[in-house]
Amino acid sequence: MTVYLLANNEYDENCYCVLDNGHHCLVIDPGCQAQSVKDFLREEEAELRGILLTHGHFDHITSAQELSEWAGVPIIAAKAEAALLKDPSLNLSAFALNKGISLVPTRLVEDGETIDILYEPLQVIATPGHTPGGVCYYMEDDGIVFTGDTLFREAVGRTDFPLSDSEALTKSINERLFVLPPKTEVYPGHGRSTYIAHERKVHGQAY
Ligand SMILES: [Zn+2]
């Protein structure tokens, strides 16, 4: 299991390619230009198996539809995020891009579900707050969690967007993320990676 970061200069957003030993790949939050994902897959001789979304804001989903159609793979997102994904005003694409995005995921997941696309499963952890249907994807065996815009290195997600909820975000971080093993590596939607232990220290045990 290897994690590659495809940074995106335009939005300063992190798109991750997760590769298993069989060269199967999952792409998380392809806000990146679709081309850099395609180039990566070609260089690694990897086969794209699915697209995971941590949440629906435009900078995390811009390339999802194109990649899904190109590779014939599902787009997976939280059921609680479906309305935001579909609505260009709520996913902010109406304001940020020339063309609004209205995305309908192929598969809708809920808290506790397991995604068995790679050799190792990913567990869905619901972390509402930044958006209503924000989720993190946890790989227990590898000790990795993809946190989208819920938790960053020494910072947390913004809650000044429509449908954001700062109390819910605090609860999500304390009760769902800070309870993970301290050595768990955190791959956020923006900025550098970090560890649960470090974030607990920075935020004083509880956020
Ligand atoms: Zn966001």
C-alpha cells in the first residue's frame, strides 16, 4: 500500500492516489486536473478502480466525473453529502468555476461501511461539520486516515460555509478522529500530512 500525493497548484488541494501491491488504484478527491491522474496511472502502470470523495466542495471534485467516465469506475461519496454534490451553489462551483458542477455519485456510503476495492479495506468514518456529509477514510492496517477538510496539520476545517456546523466539527474531531491510534498518519485535503498524536498535542488532547 502506497500513497502518492498529486498536489494541485490551482486550488492548493491534495489529491491522493492509493496503490495496492496489485497496482490497483483508488483516487481520493480528484480536484486535480484529470490529466495528472491519467499520467500517474500510466507511469505506475496502475489500474484505476474507483474515486472516493471526502466531501463535495468544488476543489475536491472537479475531475471526478471525467475520470469516472474515462476509466468506467464508480464515484463513491457519503449519502449525507448527495444534496451538496448535486447543487452548484452548495458545492461552491457556481461561484468558483466558469461552469457549475452537479455530481451524482455512483455509490453512496454511510458511517461504518467498508470499501473493498483495494487489497486492504477502507473504513468510512462520518465526520460532519465542515459539510453535512463529510467523511474520512481509514485504513486500519496501514495506520492511515484521509481527512479531507475536517482535520489539517495544526488546523481544522472552515465552518463559515452554507451548511457548515462548528459544533458538529468539534464533535467529529474529538469523538471520531482523536480516538484513532496516536501513530495514525493523517493525510489532509490541504497542506502537509501529520499524525493523530501531534494534533492531539497541538489542540490540547481535545479540540
Ligand atoms: Zn471543503
